[in-house]
Amino acid sequence: MLLTPLNVMLYVMQFMASIHRQPGRPFFFCSFTTPDGKRRFKSTKATEKKQALEICRAWAKAAKLGRDGKLTPDVAREVIGRGVADVFAAANREDMPVTSIRAWCKAWLESKQIEAEPSTTMRYKYVLERFTAFLGAKADRDVAAVTIADVGRFRDAQAKIYSRSTANLGVKVLRACFNAAYKQALVTSNPASAVDTLRQRGESKRRPFTMAELRRVLDACVDSEWRGLVLFGIYTGQRLGDLSRLTWRALDMDANTVAFTTQKTGRRVVLPLVKHLREYLLALPSTDDPDAYLFPKAAKANPSHRSDGFYRVLVAAGLAEPRTHAPTGKGRCVSRPVAELSFHSLRHTATTFLKAAGVSDSVAMEIIGHESAAVSRGYTHLSTEDLRRAMEKLPDVTTEEK
């Protein structure tokens, strides 16, 4: 076609967008050309001319990008988001609140530092750092640009590098992060809420230790702090992090109790010291500092190093294979398997021993700390003596069976 001034003018008019008002109709209509070349006449649902014009411009821009083959889901969302912002500005004579994905993640994390435990905040921090790194340059775009697909791809990428549990944790953290953005009207919906967590099928399941395995573990760590930590794990069922931070102040040797607040749930725990724990504690070097740690090496180590330390105990006990950095030929895209046995397995072990001894579910729950509102309604507060009678039924893992 010969490009004369008249042809150019006709071509421009063909694809121009305009707004119109029909007699008796409250809303302005937008006239624009769709990507297939057809002229569309659509209501803007706006009664104000400025608002209607901004809406019409957004539709026309999206249509042009579609004709040029440049309209992707992300581009469409950005066009719509920018159009909504322009409508908001036209109506309110002010700008909508805008922040980048990276800036919002940082601000949300800072707010969590006030109310969450340091270890919890660190888990949030690692997830958000990995997410922004995964997004690359997109992390510096408006927070409204995050899509369901972004979160889903991040989940799948994390599952290939780490475990499925770690990938699922990432989804849960992002749900909380973007739910806060939704409440502040920074996004119109929470993109992470539509992303499901991965099923755990196919991964190894945690299981309790057998009596024979426990004795092998105790033999493997007889000359280290791990013996005390393992005994506390068996006879209290508590988490490694909480046990690592126990101080002498937590002990009442006259009342034979240990008292502390769990880091994960903030639950106050007062448990009896059974015979084997008391014997272990009495054999430790004495100290005049009540705030000294029972297990100073474990207290100073970070969670990852503590987990690695116990894994080495399992290796020494012949219950795990040594880890190696040699290439497997499977690449980094294979999920790391979850071990059947870990320190957390001692919680399963303690629960199993209590059930085998005939202890009721409510008493076992009070000792181990598995909280359930449905069960809690079924019993009143249990005394330390109630717990002591239950825990005295636990088997002796320190001596060989005859």
C-alpha cells in the first residue's frame, strides 16, 4: 500500500481509541480495535470522563501490544495495573501506593522481626532472598507484578534443589508476605494463595528409633555432649534447638524438674527429670553460673551445624551413610532425600514409648507438646506428678537387655 498522508491518517484513525456517551446511558463507552482487527464498543463502567479515558487507553494499549505479538500474561497484568493506577489518580488526584517486590519483601521481613523469634525470622529471610534472586530483574518491578506462575515456578525450582518440605515452606512464607500486601491494597489478590504445597509422597518418612538403635547411638556419643542431648531427647521428647539452649537455671534439682519456654510455640514446659537424666546431670562438672549452658557447644552452633553434628553421630553408629561431595551424575536438579532418622525422630520415639507403656493420648501430648485444640478441651491441666508417673514408665535405654 502506498503510504500517502491520507492513508496514514486513515490507518491511525482505524486503531485509535475514543470514548463516547450514549443518550440515556450513565457510563462512557470505549471504542477501540481488538488484535484481530475488529472494532469493539465496550462500556467502561465509569461515569467520570477522566476515569473512562484512562480505562479506554489501557484497553487500546493492550490491543496494540496484542497486534504486535508482544502481549504476554505478565505484560497484560502490568498494563492493567498501570491503567488502574491512572484511573485511581484521575479520581483521587493522588498516586496509588507503589513498592517493588524486593522492597516489600524487605519491609515485611522487618515487621516480622518485631513479633517472631530470631530463628523464625532467619527462615523467612532465606526464603525471601531466594525468591527475589529467582525473580531476577523482575524483583525490582511493582509488587503487583508477582503472578501465580512466579510462585509456582519458584516452588518447583526449590524442590529440585532442596527437599519438598523446604519448597513448601517457601510457599507458606510467600502466602503470609503477599497476604500482608493484599491487606495494604498493594495487590488485588494474593498470588501465593492459589499455589498448592507439594505432596510428600515418595519421600522418606521420619520414624522412631528402635531400642537397639538407641543404644548404638548412645555408644557412639558416649564422650560428647550428644549423649546428654540424646538422653534429653528420649526422656523429654523436646526439640533439639530447645534442648541446646537449656541452662542450669532451668533445672530444679530439689524438685527434679526442668522448665523452659519452647522457641517454636512459645509454650511453657515443666517436665520431671527421670532417673537417667538426673544421673547424667549429677555427673557433669559443677558451675556457679546459673546462666551457663548445659551443652555449650550445641548452644553456640547454628541449627544447620547441629543437624550435621547429629548426622555424624548416626554415621558413627552405623545408622547413616557418610555424606560425600563426589558427583552423583544426577545433577543439582534432584531433590535431597529426607532421612528416616534424625534428632526429630527422638520425639517420635518418646511418643511411641509412652503409648506402648499405656499412657493416655492427653498425657503424652502434654509431655511431647503436640498441641491440638480438640484434645485440649478434653482434659484439664496435668500436674508435674501426673507427668512423672507417666515418664517413669519409659524403658531404660542406657543398659543392654538381658
